[in-house]
Amino acid sequence: MHQIEPWVVLSFCSIIFFIGFTGVLIRRNILVILMSIELMLNAVNLTFVTFSKQLNHLGGQMSVFFIITVAAAESAVGLGLVIAMFRTLRSVDTDEIQILRE
Amino acid sequence: MAGIDTHFLSWIVFLPLLFAFAGLLIPAKGTAGQTAMRLWTLLGSLITFGVSVSLYINYRPEGADFQFTETVPWISTLGASYALGVDGISLWLILLTTFLMPLAILGSFSAIENRVKEYYFLLLALETAMLGAFVSLDIFLFYVFWEAMLIPMYLLIGIWGGKERIYAAMKFFLYTLVGSLLMLVAIFYLAHQHKLQMGAYSTNILDLYKLQLEGGTFWSAQSILFLAFALAFAIKVPLFPLHTWLPDAHVQAPTAGSVILAAVLLKMGGYGFMRIGFPIFPESVAYFQLTFMILGTIAIVYGAWVAMVQPDIKKLVAYSSVSHMGYVIIGLFSLNEIGVTGSYYQMLNHGISTGALFLLVGVIYERRHTRDISAFGGISKVMPMFAIVFMIITLSSVALPGTNGFVGEFLILLGAWKVNPGLTAVATTGVIFGAVYMLWMFQRVMFGPVTNPENQKLKDLSLREWTVLAPLVAAVFVMGIYPNLFFEKLEPSIQRFIMKSTTNRTAPPQSLFSDNSK
Amino acid sequence: MDISPFFFYLFAGLAIACSTMVILKKNPVTSAFSLVLVFFAFAGIYALLDAHLIAALQVFVYTGAIMVLFVFVIMLLNADVPSFDLGRSHFLMRVSAGFSALVLLGIFVWAFKESSFHSIGGEFTLEKIEAAGGNTQVISELMFSEYILPFELTSILLLAAIVGAVAIAKRKLVGGRV
Amino acid sequence: MEPLKTIRPELLTMSEEQIRVLMPYFVVFGGAIVAMLGSVLKKLSPKWPVFIITLATLFAGVWVSIGLIPEGPVTLFNGMMAADSFSNFFNTVFLLAAALSVMVSFRYLDREGLQLPEYNVLILFSVLGMMLLASALDFIVLFIALELMSLAVYVLVGFRRADRRSNEAAMKYFILGSAASAVLLYGTALLYGCTGTTAIKGVVHLAQAEPAAVTPVFVLGVAMVVFGFLFKVAAAPFHMWMPDVYEGAPVPVTGFMTTGLKAAAFAAFFRVFINLGLAQGATEVVQRHFHDIFWVCAVLTMVIGNFVALTQTNLKRMLAYSSIAHTGYLLVGFVTGTRSELGFAAGTMYVVAYAIMNLGAFAVLTLLSGKDDSGLNLHDLSGLSRRHPILAFALSVFLLSMAGIPPTAGFAAKYLLFSSAVQAGEISLVVIAVLCSAVSVYYYLRVLVYMYMHEPIGSPQTLRVSIWAGVAVAAMVVLTLQVGLIPERMVNIAKKAVIGM
Amino acid sequence: MLFWIPLFPLIGFLINGIWYAFGQAPAGRKKAGAGLPGAIATGAIFASFVVSLMIFIQLLGQDPEHRAVEQILFNWMSVGKFHVDVAFRIDALNTLFTLVITGVGTLIHLYSIGYMGHDETPGKFFAYLNLFCFAMLMLVMGSSLPVLFLGWEGVGLCSYLLIGYWYTDIEKAKAGKKAFVVNRIGDFGFLLGMFLIYSTFGTLDFESLRHLFGHAGSLPEGVSPQVITAISLFLFVGCMGKSAQIPLYVWLPDAMAGPTPVSALIHAATMVTSGIYLVSRLNFFYTGSPTAMSVVAAVGAFTAFFAATIAITQRDIKKVLAYSTVSQLGYMFLGCGVGAFSAGVFHVITHAFFKALLFLGAGSVIHGMHEEQDIWKMGGLKSKMPRTYWTFAVGTAAICGVPLLSGFFSKDEILWKAFSSPSGSPWLWFLAAITAVMTAFYMTRLFSLTFLGAPRFEVAEHAGHSHDHPGHDHGHDHGHGHGHGAKKVKGIAVHESPLLMTLPLMILAVLSIVGGYVGWPHASWIEHWLEPVVGGGHEAASGVSESLEWILMGVSVLGALIGILTSFRVYRNLSLVEAMTRNVQWLHKILENKWYIDEIYEAVFVRPIQVFSQLLWKGFDVAVIDRIVVGFGRVSQWTGETVRVIQTGSLQVYALMLLAGLIGTAGFLIYGWH
């Protein structure tokens, strides 16, 4: 056990990514869904960094900065929406937001 | 007026539209306003007719293939241009349109009382679209007009129609549209082929005549393309079994709508075959000749039989149109000069006589508000003058010699006989059944005692109605007695048409054709 | 790859376990705290991969800012509603989601194993970065030269986010006046 | 060992040319800041000032954009952004779409009690995002621009905060949008891993230069990027968010989304698609597979969009499905773009035509909608031609244009699009497309049926049309007909735009 | 000059027609009496009679081989090589027809002035009558088939209009329609014949066709006999329709619904003979095809016999005459069918005289009886209507074949030719002879029942012309409906018809007597006259001697006398008749119901077509085609409804699609990787 193959790290990233995706799919609580999205973004970040290391190229790390920032802005707006929704619906359940259909 | 010589056709085509837009400025509130609107529209259509008559006067049959041409590049990327021109084939259809339009307008003076302004606007817009289709020498332009025709007609049926008007309007629109969309794909393909063969895109019909397309089998490009066009045209004609939109549309449309629909719109199909379908795809025409002749024959007999049992006058006339247009198809596909001339003439005849029939039905509909044959009986007694005109038009419809109908049907059958005597014999039975359904209808409506008290006090034709019908009656006899008036402007164009439609044929024509292939 | 397997597997195992907790635990607060652990584990792996600045930022921004925001919102909302612990969605959905994710994961892993990433050698080797002043310096220099556009754009993005968040979270308003 | 050159001085200065081509962006950004400042006015109601500022900004932006005719593509910021005719063309579209949306929403906001200055500010921000999206040459920039646009629009969708449907729409849009962004981003990461760059062109250059770089991971990356975009443009089967969001959003916002947002997504998609060489470039494997994928997607999108629209009774939702259908037609343009003479110009032209007619239609819907976006069911339109003939006429023109009936912009655009598809040999696709558009005619005409052929129901309420909205609708009618009658000009512009990319 | 012949009636028609349409028909306009319109119409047709006579005289002076006058008016249709002129050509054959048409026509017009005196719309009647004459003249004068066809259909139209003249009676209107439709069936054959002629010979002009054939019996080169046969038979179908032969005779009895002068003119004297005209005109076709000849002869003979059987039992005076007409037309075709075209034409002429006479006489009776047509309700009119009685007697004698009257000569000529001609046979002769006996029988029956014996109706006492016409009572022209007559039987003031009506009767009676002398056996002027056109009569087949001819003539005369005498005996004692009728009830019933032919046609053709049409409409047009069309719509709608189900509103489902799409694509890509 001396070396970690890149595919192992990358597979780890995709495990996290799909866990995040699964979270989006199976949770009814919107807050948790938002968290799952954060998980996905983190997985992406790690992929970037892994590649950055692998390729000896800092572009990946640079990207991660911007992604982190965007993620932050996104959560801000997302949480704002959650609050607004909670005000009218008194709920954060995705089952409650199925009026618009068909 | 500017450019009246160089843009003569444009003027004719867009004159009605100009009047339509100007008519929008007339304050059509109240009776006076409505009358003003009606008269204005009538004036517009009459002026258009006048101008188109000068087209007739100046057209030289011995002159160029297409006259009064105008060409303006339009979408150079795809080779589409604004190309107009007139030959004998379009000439008479233009005149038919402009001739019938004032009559249709005059005929609906008292029938239409609400939304007068829109009504006449749409009628004039429709006229522009129809004229445009007849003068287009560019397939793209043709398509534009072809489709543009649908909207006014759709609204005319849908707004001023009968009880089932919405269903009928929708059916009319969708039926026609589905057909024409496949035609659109074929147009794309043709333009592309032109690029491949000639090096540039073009949708000019005259350019497309020169295309070499592989044909002769069912799955060849030519056949498929021809079928795409034929579908659009056959629906418009309408050819059995694609005719079912027609009875509904006819029955529901207001009188003027039915008149225009029967008289001009159906001709678009035949015209399309003549202008586009045949000359571009000669081998496919030969290939599908029998198929279409069979369909045409079926249409003749089928239309007549089904017409026989219709309880509604307009529906009966509609099915009679199916039957009559079946003749057009077999005449066209007989591909000899007699048959084609007959077909063309039959289109004009059908325009006149069916148009007149619809106007007549409109006359009694206005009085009785029903078109049920069984609601009438003995009308002759109450409206003798009406009965006379009705009789004349009925005779024209059953193709009595001396009326216009005979010339067309006779030539068609004569022409078709040379190609396929068996089918022609079957088609000729249409002569019998045509008489059966028309006269039976006439008998039930006009003869017998006046049983329904509502029919007792019907007013005979008014002066206005006479004005509408008299030109049609005159046309029935003029066309029946002196068809050469029409043939002489037509002949060179028909000959060219046949030449184009038969040149690429793989097999030499049979001996019976020999006198036509000059 | 030249990293310590032990720490990698440690952090990776932690991250996987905690992420699973995030999506499986009913209580959002539990999920939130599991998420914090995931973030920490990620920061560890960043450090292993020589991305020290990112590791730090991960801790600051994610655990410090974003998570606090989450917890804050949870608290805010939780105060009102007793039945906040929502379950998971429909069984069928869970099965199909899990199955799809697993299949895709399989495909990805296969793809990662199949592909090689050695072909392109960049110039930012560890030694060069060290020579140029370390990871942080190089990154900052890059940010203000090559990456100036995204950098400026993120600022606009944040501005927009602020406006948006304010607009959306404002209390009720009537007739156009705030 | 060569030392790293991290600071390149040439990146720290900008030439005059570069500043000139950046003017539209500066104008919009500046306008956004000023509007933002204006929105916090205390003494004075910010309503009018912000409105005026926004409009002025947008029109100034249009003016500047039209005035800008770059001689060739100008790349900026280390090749991360391009100012070329393509972006310029789309910038104009976005700015006009935004301007028209702002014009029609003014009275709407008043009526609905939503007159917040942030509305206009957010529109400005999202327009900026769109403009950057159309000019991004780097995946990172593209992502940020996308997020900038999306974040503003998320909020706009949820702008009717007291309305549960608006909230629902915003929430769905947000979650799905974020998830899709994450997928897109993951794809970007994989591409970066295979090629060592995030520049759009760089990716494909490397892939072409070194075939070894085209590994399964590369293909997966491309797939994820493409799927992210397909999701954003709402192509089936990733279209499902769209009807819900369009229905829930305030009417003028829906109009803005169907035009501006869609155009922006397509603009970026075009750029990515062309530069990734999905149609002809990278390798044969990629090209062949993506052709099939797009083919299937296009058919599915057209079929689903049109057929489901048939069953809708709410006009807004119907137009949402119709929007999906139009996406399908546009995908036909993607499938066939490289193999026809017009190339992607046909698609580009279609985007514009669609924007024009849809903007017009939604402008009319905005005027027709009642309190809380009610009154947009089909039967509410009964007899509209009696109550308001001009609006009915305008709506008819837009709907007929969408149905592709001549002589409208929709017809001209469809004609160009499908004829390029035939040139590319995709005849079966075109046949499916025209049959679908035949289906579409039914539901467009159904609206006409209600407007023209049904009698008015209930008491006719008077419609007040503000001068702004009136001008907007009239302009769209004129444009629809003008492009329909004389498409040549628009085609040339679109061609130039695509070639300039 | 030729064009004046049809032009005069046309002018008459236009004057009367326009006057009627605009001056009389509109509500509130004063109705004109019969006088002026009648005078105009009669004048017109008389003028053309004069012209016809002049032409005839002109022809008399010409060389027999080139005996023809031709005039081309204008070019009707000209398409490619197809070329039709509106042109007239009068030669030996049709000059006779023009004379008969205009001559008999004039008399009937004259008669009509009296007969229609109380009608509501005499203007219309005379307009139609003139129109008919015009069309009939076009028919016989036309120099080519299309022009002939113009007249052919034109007379059909007039027949239709005049049969349904009293259209308020729906039965009459139906009879008119029936006539037109059945004629159209014939025209169908006619058209096919024309098409075949044109496609074979490239022309439709009689002269050109005749030249192609050269001399009798020879066929043009390259034309197979089958084609000739086909053409002949097709055209003969047309003749069957127009000239009321089996199986298309059914319209003629019904056509009696029209005013009696119409029956006389159209359905006895002129129109129905146009079939014979056509066959004789195109005799070269028929002589070229023995098959066609035999068909014509057989149909003619059988029709003659068949119609006669029906005539025996009819009660309606006009129906008897109608069946008699059918029967006589059969004779004419028999004549043509055995190659004796001149005999056929000869019979046309004599038949025109006596049958017109009989019809007009019947009209006079009906007029005098106030619309009573049932001969069983007549009787004893001899004294009441002497002039009618005597003239009718002449007519009856002529048709029965009493020697030295016109009918005798023409009928005997046909009988002899049927026996002796190469294409004839004893069987044909036998059938015709039996028919002759039956003819004598039923005509005498008619005569006897009408004029002899005691009146079988109550005679009203107040004599004089008290024309309280039913038409006036009812306010519309129901007046002549025979249904009304029946109710009015009580107290009929029978009166002799005015001179205006009896004068034509007398003239025709004279003609019926002398008309036959132009065809004196073995010195037949008419056969000689027609020879250039129809060819000479065939020489008698070998083994047929002249004495046989005399014997046969004697047999037929004897037959006629037997028929007449039997009939007289039988119908003197009406109770005997009833007894006899009872004995053969079934036969009587069949005959009285005209062999149920109408019913059979109704059941075999009319009803099935109607039912089938209904089925096509409801069962195919609406149920299949339209259902398919609507079905497309339904399927689209259904697809839409189905697809929208996946639009659950749940955002997770939406997101799942993203995943599913990714799986699909990734799988697809990786599958394609290898």
C-alpha cells in the first residue's frame, strides 16, 4: 500500500457525487436537498483538485475557488427561497410543491 | 400609378389587399357604415376584375411561355424569389377568381350582419392569396400564398359558419395543412437537388422543370416527391379518399365561403398538379397514372352515390364536387391534350356551376334558415324565377350539352378513353348518377305541393340576387356554346404542359396518343 | 499518486460514511452536522493533494459560512413547525434512484480505470510552485492575471445574489413601497 | 528549471479596442449598479427612476451593441471571453427581450402589488449574465455567467412571494437548475482532467491533437456537459421542469424566460456544441454518437412538446409546452448544422424568430392576465376579438407565427431550418418535424377559435393597455411580419454572427 | 338557310321564355292566356316547317347521289385534333324527319292552344314546346355525333320538363325525373359509343365516317369487326333509352303524366323515334356488324310483343297508347335490325301521323271528359264527340293495319322484311305478326270502350261549355291532375272539343290515310328516296318468292281483322269481359301490373343503390375515413394525455430523468466504445 491510483480518488469523488445526487432524489426535505447539492459541488471540487495534482496544472485549483464562491451565493439565494416558501406554505416538504403538474 | 406596367401582376394580386386595408378605415358602425363597407369591398373586387380583364386582353397565346413576368430576388440564400408570371393555365383561373369574387361579395350583402368589417376584410385578403397562388412562378412563393389562403378561409368558416363551424374549420385547416407540410419538405428537397445539379439553390418553378430526378419505381426520389406534392394537391382537389373535409367545410361555411371554396380553392389542387406536380415529375406521373385514374374514377362514382343520399343540400353539392373533381383528375392523368383541356375546362365549369349552386342555396337559406332538403318542396310554385335559375344551374351541373358542364366532361372522358377505356366506362356512369342526385334533389326541393306552411310566403329573387346570378347563368351558356373562346388562349400552354409532362417518360406513348404528342 | 494511502482512506471513508448519513438521516440537523464532517474530510484530502489554500477555504467558507447559514435557517424554521423531520420519498423512487446512481457509478469507475491521465504534463510541478513562493502565492498571482475575468464575475454574482436574496426574503410589501 | 511565469504583464492592460467591445457589458453593469442604488431611494418612490434607468440602460446597451461591429473576433482576458459578431448579435437579442419585458411588466407589477425596484435590477443582472454566457470561451466563465443569470431568474420566478405557485416554481427551478449545474460542472471537471484546460476551444484542440485524450472519461465529460445544456434548454426528456416553472412564474417573467433565457442557453450551447466539435470535430466516435443522441432528443422533444401541448387548457402552460416543441425544432438545427450551407445560421435565426413571436405572445398574455395571473385559461379568451380586436389580432399573428404559417417570422425561420436539415440529408427528421408542427397547429388554432369563434362570456372587463406595453406589442407584430416577409436581412445577420464565432 | 329551321323555334322559345320568366312568373304579374304565346310558338314552328319544305323541294331537285345541303355555323370545340363544328347537314334521310317534326309539330302546337287554354302557365308550356322542337331539329340536322348528342340530350331535357310540367303533383315530377334518368342510362351507352368511334376513327362527323366505310357492308381498314359491333351496341343502348326499348322502356308509360299534346309530339311522333334515326343514320355501322343487327332486331321484336301484352289490360287511355307506342317502336327497330332501314323510317313517318292523331284524339276525349282518363269510365262518346270519334277511328284503323291505310303499308313492309331479309327469320316474323294481332285487339278495345256502348259515367244535364275549371277553384294549376277527374265523375258535361283542336285531328286523319302511299310495295318512293343514305333494301333471301309475300300479307291482314273483330265482340259485352278476366286472373294481374317490371327495377337497381349509397356514406365516409381522420386527432390527444402523466409535479422525478438520461447515454456511449 504505497500508492493511490488516480482512478481511486476519482472514483471516490464520483461516489460522493452520486450520493449527493441520490440525496436530491430521495429526500423530501428541501434543506437536505440543498445540502446534497453542496455534496455534489464538493465532489466536483475534489475532482478538479485531483486532476490539478495529476496534471501539474493549477487551473483546476483556480476553478475550485470560483465554484466555492458560486456555491455560497447559490446557497444564499436557495435558502432565501426556502424561507419565502416556508412563509407561504409553512412547509419545506417537496411533496407540498406538486401543484404545478401535468 | 407607379410601375403599373412592370408590376402589373403585383397590382392585380395586391389590389384586393389594398382595398381590404383601406376598408379598415371605414367606420363600420351602424347600418350606413356597414353598407359603406359592403359597397367598398364590392368596388374593390370589381376593380380587380376590371384589371384582370385587361390581363386577358393583353395576353398573347402565341407569345412567350409566361407573360407579365416579374422577378425580384427574395431569399437568395435558398434561391427563393418573388417571381410572377401568367400563362394560359393561370390566366383563366385568375379570371375565374376575380369574376366570382364580386358575386360572392354581392351575394353575402344581406347574409352577413355581424362583424361586417372583418368579414369583408377576410374575403379580400383571401382573394389576394388565391390570386397570388395562381401567378406564382416560384414554388416558395406559391407555398406562401397557398398557406396564407388557409387563414382567411378558416376564419370565414369558423366565425360566420353554421352550427358545427368550429369542427369544420379545424378540419379544413388541419387536413389541408398536413398535406401541404409534406409538400414543403419536398420543396426543400427540390431546392437542394437544384443546388446539386445546377450549382445554386433555386425554387423557381421554371428552373425546377429542368431537374433530372431518378424515377420510374415506387421508391425512387421522383415518386416520393411526387407523392408528397400529390398529397397536398389531392387533399385540396379533393380526391377520394381524402375528401372528407369538404362536406363539413362546405356545409358550415357561409355562402360566400362555400362559393369561393368550391369555385377557387379546390382548383388550387388541379392547378398545383398542372403547374408543379406534372412537369417536374413526368416519370412519376406516368408511373402513378393508373393509380390516380382509378382514384379519380372512384371519386366520380363514390361522390355521386354518396351525394344521392344526402339530406342536406349543401352536403349534396359538396359530394357532387367530389364527383366533379374526380373528372378533373382522370382528365389530367390521361395526359393527352383533349383530356387535359377538358380537365382544365371542367375546373372552370365547376367553379361556375357549383359556385352558382351555393349562391342559390344561400338564397333559400337566407329565407328559410335551413338547408334540409326535406324542409322544402314545391318551391317552384312560390319562387318561379328562382326555380328557373336553379334549373339552369342544375343542368349545367349534370353536364347537359349546351351548358358548360358538357364540354368539360365530354373532353375529359374522350381523352381518358384513349388511355383506359374500361375505367372511362366506369367513370361515364357518373353521367347517370349525376343526373340522379341532382334531379332528385331538384325534385324534392322544387316540385310537389307546398307542404310546409313556412314555404308559402317566400319572396322570389330580388334585384340584387338577380345581379349575382345573371352573370353566372350567362357564363354557363357562353362556356357551353363557345368554349373556343377559352381554348384559344389555352392551347399553347396546354401543349407545352403536356410536352413537359411527358418528355422524360421512359416508355414511348401508345399509338392512341399519337395525335397528342405533337 | 503520491499521497498517503492511510490518510486518504481515512478521510475518504469518513466522507462516504458522513455523506450517507446526510442523505439518510431524518433529522436535518443531523444531516447538517454530518455534512460538516464531510467538509472537514474533504479539507483533509485537499491538504493531502497539496492544495493547501483550498483546504483552508473549504473549512472557512463551507463549514464556516455555508453550514452556519444552513443551521441558522434550520433553526429559524424549526421554531415554527413541530413536524420538521420529513421522511424520504416514495419507495419506488428510492429504489430507482439508488439503482440508477449505482449503475452510473459503475460506469464512471470503469471509465476512470480505463482512462489514463498522464499524457499532459503541466508546468506547475510541486517544485516549481515551491520555487515561486508556494501554493498560495502562485494562486493569487494567477487569480489577478489569468483568471481576472472569473474573479470579477464572481463579485458581480455575489452582488446579484445579495440583491436577489434581499428581494426574496423581504417581508410582505404592498403597493410598491418597501 | 524554468521559473513559473504567473504574472503576465500583457494581461494586466487592455487595448482601446478591447475596451470598446466591452462597452455593452459596462453599460449594463453600470446600469445595474445605478439602478441598485436608485432602488434604495428613501425620499422618492424608486418606481419611476429605476424603471427609467433600466430602460435607458437596456436601450443604451442595444444602441452600443448595434454600433459595435467588430472587424473580427476579439478575445479578452486571456482568451476567456470573446467579443465577436455572434455575441454581439445575441447581446442585442437579450437586451431587446429584456427591454420589452420591462416595458410590459411595468403596469403588471403595479397591478399585482409587486412594484419592487429589485425586479428591474435583477433583470439587468440576468441580462448581464446572458451576455457573458453568449461570449464565454471558458467553462469556468460560462458556469459563472450561467449562475449569474440563473440566480437572478430564480428570484424573479419566485417574485410573487405570497403566491404558492410562484414559490413552488422558483423552488423547483432552483433545485433542478442547481443539480443540472452540478452535472455540467462535473462534466467540465472531467474534460479538464482529460485535456488539462477549461477553455472550450482548448478542450477540442487537445482532443484533436492527441487522440489518446479521447478516453471514456472524455466522452463522459462531453456527455455531462451536453446534458447540462439539454437540461437548461429543456430538451426532452429533461424538459419536465419547464412547464411547471413557466406556469408558476409571473407572466412577464415567463415571457422573459422563454425568450432571453432560452436564447442565452442556446447561444452558449451553440458555442459549446460547435467548439467541442460535436457535429464534425473531435473524433468520429464522438460525432456519431452525439448525432444519434441529438436525433433522439430532438424527436422526443418535438413529440412530447407538441402532443402534451394539445391537452393543455391554460395558455401559459400551453405556451410552455410549445416552447419545448420549439426547442425540438432547434435541436434539428443542431443535428444538421454542419452539413448544410446555412449551417447554424438557420438555428440562430430560429432562436431570434422564436424570441420575437414569443415575446409578443407573452406581452399580450401579460396584458390579458387578471389578478394573480388568472384569466389565462382558454375559455377566458372567449370572444376576445369582440372585446379587444387589436390584442386578439396581435396574439393571432404571434400564434400563427409559432405555428409556422406564412407570412410570418415563424414560417420563414422554420423554412430555413428545415430546408437546411433536408440539405443535410435528415429527411426523416424533417418529416417528423413537419408532422409535429401540423399537430401544433391544432392547439395554436384552438386559441383562435376561442378568440374569434366563441361568444364573449361574462361581463367584458375593460383592458387598460399602457403605452409601453402597446409599443412593445406593436413592435413585435411588425417584426414578426417583417421577418416573415423579408427574411433575407435577418438571415444575413445570423449568418454573419455564426461565421464570426 | 338551314340554320333557320332550328332558329325559329329557338326564337319562339326565347320570346316566350323571357316573357314568361320576367313577365308572368314573378309573383303579382298578370298571367297571359294561351292565345298569344301559342300563336308565337305555332308561328315559329310553322315558319320552320316552311323552310323545311323549301329544303325538301331543293333536295328533290338534286342529283340523288349528292343530295344534301350543308351549313357550318361555327366551331364548337377545337382541341388539338379534336374538332367539332356546329353544323347542319340535311340529306334524304333527315329531310323527312324535319318535315315530320315541323309538320306534325305545327299541328300539335295548334292543338295545344286549345288544349292548354285553361292552363295557368301556357307561356311556359309553349316555351318548352318550342325548345323541344329546337332540340329535336338539332338532333336530326346535326352533322356530327356531338351536335346530335346536343339535341339528343336537349329533347331529353324538354321531355323531362314537359312530363313534370304539372310539377305540383309529385308523381308527375317523379315521372319526369325517371324519364331523364333512364334516358341518361341510354346516353351513357351513346357516350361510350362516341368515345369508341373517336378513338377508332378519329372523327365524329357522319360524312367522314361514311366515307371511311366506303360501300355497304365493307369495313374500314384495320378496324376489327368486334369494334364495330361494340360501337353499334353502345349506340344502340342510347337508342334503347331514347326510343323506349326493353329494358329501358319503363319511362315512356310514366311519361304520360305530361300534357297530352306533349305525349303526342314527344312521346309518340318525334323524340322517341330519334333512336331509329340514329340507327339509320349510322346504318353503315350496323350493316357492318351482323351481331349488332340481330340484337337490334331481337330487341325490337321482343319489345313490340312485350309492350303489346301490357297494352291489352291497361285502363288509362294514354297508357294504352303509350304501350302501343313502345310496341310500334319495337317494330321500327325490327325493321332496322333486319336491314330494312327505309322500312323503319317509313314506319316512323306513318306512325307519327296516326299515333299523333290517336294521342290528340285521346287528348280531346280527356279534355271533353274533364280530365277523366280511365276508359272504363267512358263509353258512348261517339255521339257526344263526333269529330273526335271519326278521326280516332281512322287512327285506330291505321294502327291496326287495315289495308290501304298508312299503317298497313309500313307495318307490312317491316313484316315482310323481317321474314325475307337475310338477317331476318320466320321467328321474327311470327312474333311481329302475333303482335300485329294483339295491336289490333287492344286498339279496338280502346276504341270500343271509349266511344261505343253506353256511357259508364253520369251525364250532367246542363250542356254548354261551363268551364268551371278545377284549376280556378284551387288557385293553382292542379287542374289537370287526373286524380281530380275521378271525383268529378258525377255529372260530367261532355262536350266536343273546339275547332282549334279538332282541325289538327282532321288533318292528321287525312295524313294517316294517305301517308302510306309513298311506300307502296314494290313501288316504294320512300325506299328509293332513302337509298343513297341507308342503302337499298336487301334482296329477298333465296327461296322466297313473290307469291309468298302476298300470302304473308294476306295472313297479316287476316290477323288484324281477327284481332279487330274479336275485340269488338268481346268488348260489346262487358260482363263477358269480366268473366274472362276472372278466368285468367293471374295473367291479367301480371299484365295489368306491367309484368312488375317497375317493381323489379326498383328492387334490383334503385333500392340497392340507395341502400348501398347510404352505407357508403354512413358506413364508409363517416365511419371509416372520417374516423381515421378524427382518429389521428384522438391518438394525438391520447398520446398527449399519456405523456403528461409522467409530468407528476414532483421535482425528484424530474431530476431522476436527468440521471436516467445519463445512464442511457453513458451506456450507449460505452457500448459503442468497443
